[in-house]
Amino acid sequence: MDPTHSSLEHHPMRELIRLSKSTLDQTDKSAVASVLDNEYLGMGNEVNLFEKKLANYFGRPVVCVSNGTAALHLALQACGIGPGDEVLVQSLTYVASFQAISATGAIPIPCDILQDTYTIDCRDAENRLTTRTKAIMPVHYSGGVGNLDEIYNFAMLHNLRVIEDAAHAFGTTYGNKKVGSFGDISCFSFDGIKNITSGEGGCLVSEDEEIVDCVRNSRLLGVVNDTVSRYNSKRSWDFEVEQQGWRYHMSNIMAALGKSQFQRLDEISLKRQELAIYYDKIFKSIPNVAIINHDYTKVVPHIYPIRLKGITNRETLRKRLLTKGIETGVHYKPNHHLKYYHNSSSTPLHVTDCVYKELLSLPLHLDLDFNDISYITDSLLEEFVY
Ligand SMILES: *Cc1c(COP(=O)(O)O)cnc(C)c1O
């Protein structure tokens, strides 16, 4: 036995229920295998075809990149954001949002969240505006977009670009519109555990041709029009470079998987929604457990976070759940608590700090069924006395 395993860790009486995982079917695997058979692995026609499918879905131009963080980074760079600039972003997000901002040399300004949706609180953001503020990055936490209209009004009023971190929200609709089909710039992640995956990967969607053109080049080391060459299975030899670029493009292997997963979007979305609805039904009658009240006819959930009101020993609870074969998570440690992003002179983020203490994410992925959910919630409620 691995000596680092304590007695509180999972014993294999029943298979560990993972917090999240990729779930691939035979079509996904065949799609990847066919690229391997073709032996054109890098960026070529598969990426072109995946982008076309996505552009058709969103009704706007799409650029595929190596991951969601790269999409955010290139979006910010294309907006001209750099050293000396500030970007408003909720502290309760994956560190990827913050790293993408600081990668440009700009400063991420951690903002507080709303109690009910865990999305950015515009009133708090307003207090953090300076003459250096250039953009706001709303994070579609767990798949919901909060009050996105208010965010866009706020941005308009203060002349800010809006870069949506939509990593959690592929498939979600707002009003009757798909997230990504409207607004300024939307960035998605196709990481292995996101709503759909290309095994790492991401994309940027925007109506702004200048942004899209800029990102098409910046993902390929800034080589102008290299995208066109590669989609024709060629390379550029006599080329021009006009900006700082990065090695952030997508490969044919990734795109083939992405295309196949995208084909399954309805099936995948429905399953995630059904599982979340089942959790919701159970927790609605438990006063000490707060859920995010998503409308799952519109939201496709990436994670299932709950708030355990008044809990003081979350880590003990997590360990006990692990002994019952249930892996849990905490989305996320707020970024203003991280050394690299901590600023002792900024005003406190009360809601973020309160919510963080009580947050717990329960398993959500396609291999779960309602029996698993019942087992998870029964086990949780046995441990969490209310
Ligand atoms: C996953 C994620 C990202 C980044 O996506 P990667 O593909 O992992 O780089 C950004 N923001 C949030 C909130 C995420 O969950």
C-alpha cells in the first residue's frame, strides 16, 4: 500500500466516484484514430472544419487555440491590453482567468461576487474602477452568466472591453441566445473535464473582425496568414510578423475529438442538466444547503457547487466523504488569497470570503446516474448535521 495514504482515504469497497472526468464514446475514439491514421497531426484541415462547425453554431467567427487560458490571453492582447492597464475580474474563479490577464502585463483587479449566482458584482467592480481600467472579464461560474445585461451596461458606461470567461458555459443560453453568439468576446475551454472537450483546447468567438484576425495570427507566433497556409496543408516560408505571437494553435488530433464531442452536444448537455436537477430536488428541502438556482432548461452546468451554511470543518467533511468513495472539490480558492495576486491595500471581498468558507462541489460527469447522486447526497447529509 502506498505509505502516503492515510486511513481516512478511500478504501475500494466501491469504486471511487470522481468529482469530474472525461467521458468518451466510440465515435470520439474513432475520430482521433482516423487523424492518427492520416498522420497529419498538427494544425490542418481538421481544425478548419471544427472552426467552421463552431462558427456555424455561434453565427460568428471562431478561432481555435491550445486551451481556454490561451484564448483569454490572446483576447486581452488583441484588445491592446498590457502593462499599466487593469482588468476587473471576480476573485472566485480559476487562476487561469488571473494568469491570462497578468500574462499581458496588465493587473487583474479582484472583485466581489453576487450572493445568488457567484458572478461579478458590478457595484463592487464600480468601486474598483480607475483611469487605468480597460476591461471587465465576467466569469460564467458553473455555467450560468449572472446578470450579463447589467455587466454589458456597466462596460458601455465606462468604455470597457468585455472578455467573457465562458470556460464553464459551453451550451448555455441566455434569453434565447447562445453564450458566445452575442456580446464582445467570448472564450471557451475544451479541457478534458469541461462540457465538451478536445483533450485540452479552447476557442475565441467574436464579431469583431480586427480581434479575430489578430488572434488568428497571434496563435501562430504572429506569422501573418499562416492559418490559410496550414488549412491548405502548406507552410509559410516567406512570411511577415507584425506582433508578439505565441505557440497557441490547436492540433488536428484535438480538433477531431472536439468535432466529435460537439456532435454529441445535445446528449451531453441533457445528461449534465438532468443530474443537476436531481441534486437540486434533493437539496431544495434542506435548509442548511444553498444551491445556485439555475434554470437548467438554459444552463449547461460544468460543476455542481453547493454552500454548506455554517460549516466550520469542510476539510474534515471532505475527508469523510472520501472514505465513502466520494471525491469532492472546492471551486475555487479566491485569487486574492494567492501570494502572486494578493494586494493588502485593496478593500475586502466580503461575499467571496463568506461563500468560499462554505463552498463544496459535488461530482458531476457523464458516468453518473441518479443512484450515484442519491448515494452522494445521503452520505453528505449523514455527515453534515443540520
Ligand atoms: C478551465 C477554465 C479556464 C481555462 O481553461 P483551460 O482550457 O484549462 O486553459 C479558465 N477559466 C475558468 C473559470 C476555467 O474553469
